[in-house]
Amino acid sequence: MYYNPCMICSVICKIYTSIRLSSGKGPSVWDDYVHENRVKIKDNSNGDVAADSYHLWKEDIKITKELGLHFYRFSINWPRILPTGFSNKINKAGVKYYNELIDGLVSAGVEPVVTLYHWETPIIIHKLGGWTNPLIVKWFAHYARIVFSLFGDRVKTWITINEANVQCDYFYNSGIFITAKEDVFAPFLCNKHILMAHAHAYRIYEKEFKPKYGGSVSLANNFLWLDPYISNHEELAELGREHAIGRYSHPIYSKKGGWPPLLEKVLLEYSLKQGYKESRLPTFTKQEKEFVRGTADFYGVNYYTSNLIRPIKPGEDPGYFFITGVPELNAILVHPNNTWYGALDILPVYPLGLRRSLSWLKKSYGDIDILITECGFSTAGYDLKDYKRTNFYRDHLEQAIVNLVCTKLTLKILKEEGLRETQHITIRVWRKIDH
């Protein structure tokens, strides 16, 4: 294996527009949260003005071009386009901003990679139940169709949902941020509804826009790799992977669709033992399975960290998934040995997990193209001698043989990992602007 420093020429950026409620933008759940919970933010700020890309987008493009970057990923803010959250009103100022940004990127020879949803739920829809309300599926589909119609002629790579498991599992299980804690039904209702919303957006693009523009659509999954704590915990580790990754992948990428079969069985048994009459994991109908299956043109991976998994010991509290444990599997999550950390102690640096993740995807779903939509290292402060971040990327890239193909970075994983040499795995690095 070798490290090709040319990878630095092909990073991806995610931008924050900020400017709360400016130029016709409607409120999102985050707008309300940061104003009502300022004590939970380190410096008591409110995010009204952050990176300010809404006004500084020309400078962002200039820097992007000077760095020689090939891609620029950004998220559309749902209520900036639809202030009410619904299709009855389109904000012309928001459309103008994104048109100018996209046109500027294309003129600079930089490919825009656009995410439809990065947790910015319109506040009205949030108050109606957000992702636990099945009606959000069609509301998101209406939003997606409008965005595709506005920008689809220039945007060729689309991400529908960014990190569905953070929205569904982390937010609802922890109750720390934008949703109230409800760890019984909400994570699983959200799980199904977010997959259905993605599938509707994909089918709309497939039927109405792909014939004209030929773009590609997927979603980006936050990939928490799980290794067994000791070797005889491998069955638990595989079940944990299906719980962490398979719930957001198997319905789309498997040949039969639906939930991972063993996990579906385990969650049903767990629910019945709790006294419920049916599984807390809602079922897919036959029609829904067929509708969702195959709704991705590549696999989007956001990789930051890995954990070890082991059975719970008597008296232990598993806490909540996906930080401390997996209650439904009676399991505890432990950080791997010989790891190191950035600013966040929940993200142990474990480069080997990236390689094992790619191998698992191949074994589970076959020869799918993989786009590493995020991969990054947490820091605090402004140390320009950023050796730890450099080491982070070096160590992760040493898990793969890196080749440049045309203007895109393609990783060709070693043959023993089972990936065919022609399988494209494009890696895009988080990020130009500080989070």
C-alpha cells in the first residue's frame, strides 16, 4: 500500500449558509433550538451568522478554485426554498442564492454535489411530528421535485438524506439536541419514513429528471463500523452492524429488500418480551419493499470512527445507541484499543475501520460504486500546524491503494478485500470551512 499525496487536490466541502430567517427563509428546527437553548452552546452563540456563505459564496468559490478542488458539496436548506415547509410558497431569494452558487461553481470548473436534507426540518413539519409522521414522506417528495426542477440541469450528483441514523437514532435516543427523547418507537418510525422519503425522491428523479440530465442519486450513511470485543463475539458484531448500518442499507441495496432478516427477527422477539403486541420496527409491505429496493446509484459513506461491541454484563446500563450501547441487542459499545482522539472523545480514530467497512459493503451488497461523502478529524482552535489532521488522512488512505482516475479520486482496494479493480470508490474529504 502507498499514500498518494495528490488526494489533497480532490477534497469536498460542506458549507453553512447561516443568516437565520433572512431573505424570505422560513424557520427550521435548528433555528428555534439554538435560540431557545443557548446555554447548551459553548459560547452561548446562536448561529445566526456562522460561516456566512450566504454572502461570501463568491469568496468560497475563489478559494475552492485556488486550492484546485474538484468538488464542492453543500446542502439545500429546506425552509430557505420552501419557507412554510410545503409546496405552496417558493422563496425566490433562496432560489436566486443557490442558482448563483451553482452557476459560479460550474463556471469555475468545480462540480456541485448537493444534499437535499441535512437535519434542517422546517419548524412547522417538526411540530407535526417530523420524521415520526408518515406524511413527511410526501412532503419531502414535493420538496425534492421542486429542487430537482430548479437545479437539476446543472447538478449531476445528489444526496437525498445526510446521515439518517443521526437524525433517527442519535437525536431520538439521546434527546440531547433537536428532538425530545423518545427511544422506544421514534427511532424506528423515523428509520422507515426516512427510507420511504428517500425512495420517493429517487423515483421522482429517475422518472422525471434522469432521462434529461443523467445525474446520480443516493443517500449518505454515517458508517459506524463495529468489531467484536473478542473473537467469539463475531455473531453479535455482525448483528450490531446490521442494526447500525443494515437498517439504512439492506432495504435499498440488497437483492430482496426489506429489513435485514435476522435483525428483524431479533427486534420482534425483543419487542414481544417487552410486552408489545408487535415489533417496534415497523414492517414494510411487499409493495414498499419493491419500491425502496434499488433506489441508489452508488453508496454514500460518511466515515469517522469505529467501536467494539460486547454482551452486556449483569447490572450494566447500555445507555443509548449509538454512543454507549445497543439496548435492543443487550450490548455495550467500547472504544478500540490503541486509538487516539481529536477534540471529540466520542470519535476514536480507527483507520482500519474504513477498510473493513468497504469490504463489508462488498460482501453484503456486491459490486456497488462507493462515494465517501465525508471523512474528517475533529479539532478545536486555530493551530495552522495541523499535523494531527494530516496524520488522520494519511492513516486512512494507507488502508487503500489510491489512484487518480481522470479528475476523480478512485481507491482500488487490495484484492484480498474482495473489491474488483474496476469498482470506483471516490473519497471526498470534510471540509474547507470549519464546522
